[in-house]
Amino acid sequence: MDITNIAEELGLEEEDVRRLVLTFLESTEGDLPQLSRAFAEGDAEKMRAVAHHIKGAAANLELNRIAATAKLVEDKARRGVLEDPAAHVQMIHDRLESIRTQVSAKE
């Protein structure tokens, strides 16, 4: 993750981007259990909505791997395909931890 590049792309200061990313990390960590819960409840619409939220926030910060993974979950849920999101949730979680490490190292 290149905070400098993202800051330039968004026209923001690096510290502002860092704060946005940290907020995204916290928010998304809270969203991940909702995906699993929606699957357990058979609620495709809830899965779609949560995945859409993650996708949009990640795309705004140019976190493309997270956005792409969330899009996969969103697209399947939109079609009513309830597939256990555990692998996707784990991938997003792992990526969030990697980003957290990168952001914290630059503070």
C-alpha cells in the first residue's frame, strides 16, 4: 500500500489518508462477522449489502484486492448464490492485517 500515491491521487495529505485507512480497517473488521452471520441466516440480501459496503470503501482507497474479493461475494449474493464466505472473509482479514502493519510502520 502506497500512502503517498493514494494521497496524491485523492488530493489529500498523507496523514489524512492514514486516518482514513485506519477508519476503514476498523469498520471493515466489524463488517466481516456480518458476512458470516448473513450466510448462516441464509440472507443473501444482507450478504450483498455488506459486501457492497466493503467493496465501495476499499475501492475509494484504492485497496483493489479487497474490493475485488468483496465484489465476488456481492455478485454471488446478488444472484442468490449463498456460498460460505469463510475463505473470502479470511483473505480480507489477512489483507487488513497486512495494511495495518504497513500503516503503523510509517507512523
